[in-house]
Amino acid sequence: MVDWEGGAAAALRGIYGYSHALVSQDQLIQIFLELDAREIRKTVFPYSRVLENVADRIAEKLLGQACPGRGKEFADSLPDWPVFDETNAALAELATRFRLAIISNVDDSLLARTLQKIAVPFDAVVTSEQVRSYKPEVSIFKEALRRLDERPDKIVHVAEGLCEAVPATKLGMRSVWVRRSNRSDDGSGARPGATARNLAEVVQASLPRAKRI
């Protein structure tokens, strides 16, 4: 739903002044993704603390030292990261025919502000802060199933994180991988049931054949 790569890179450049001469866009995004995954594996909560740590480590790498206060500024910027162009239209269409739920690594307060940009309500919102578990750990997915009170085979899990297909399919859900870029392949080797380039393609695939264009 949210452009994490572009949003994080823009925030880092705006807060720290990283120039393209210092670090290319691809390099900055890759550094962010690698450090984010590393911090999550340390099970640091809430996720805003993860973002602070990531920002500090990036500053140390690129500037030689962390900058006091700027890590928190970076974490607080997350709700300003843009949603993808098709997000609201796709979710609005899906909401006419399906129940919608979110499984998020973002803590409650940051996610609440992000959801102000989303035009549809959700039947369940499960966060790492609530469950003390980060995706792709299976426990946060189990909690989503419990709250939805639905058979797993009736649920389609949609995510850009390829590794999320592992817990989703293990629990009996169908899984769709949204491969927005080459970076969407996290090297996990997971095998989702289907692949789409964006949420608009997910909507198109979900339509009855008679309505597909």
C-alpha cells in the first residue's frame, strides 16, 4: 500500500541531507532495507525504535557518526511516506467484495496516522506492537486468523515481502506476491501462489471473468 522505498529514501535525504553524489538512490534504499531487516531480527519494539536505530546506523555509515534526535525525526516521518497511486482505488474496489485486514510491523501510533490516507476501513488491524512479533514470524499471522475468525483457505494474503508467503501458506492461506521491483525478491526462496506487479493487477485478477477488461 505504501511506497516504503521511496518514502524512506526521501525522508533520509531530507533529514540528513544525503546527496546523490554521496549515495545513489538504489544504494540508499538497499542500505535501509538491509539494516531494517537486521534490526527487526533483534526483536526491538516498537517499530519506531527500529527506524531510529536504522537511521543512526546509516548516518554512521555515510557521515561517520549518528546525529542526536534525527533518528526519531526519521521514525516520525513514516506516516508521511506516500501510498502508491493505485492503493486507494484498488482497496475501495476490493472492499466491495471482501473483508480487508492488515498485518503490519509498524507500531500502532504510526500506523494509525498512515491509515488516515487510506479511504477504506479494515475489519482487523494486527501490529507487531500488539503481538510482540514481527513478520514473517508465524505468530502474528496466527493472531490475524484468530481475529478474523475465518478459515485460512478463505483468506488471500497479499504482500510485497516475498518471505511472508512462508507463514501464510504454512497456515493454509493463499498468497499473492506483489513484485514492484527487483528488490521485492528478498532471497527467501518462498513460493507464493501468484504474482502481481501492483494492487491494480490484484483487483483485476479477483474480478469475475465477465467483468475483466
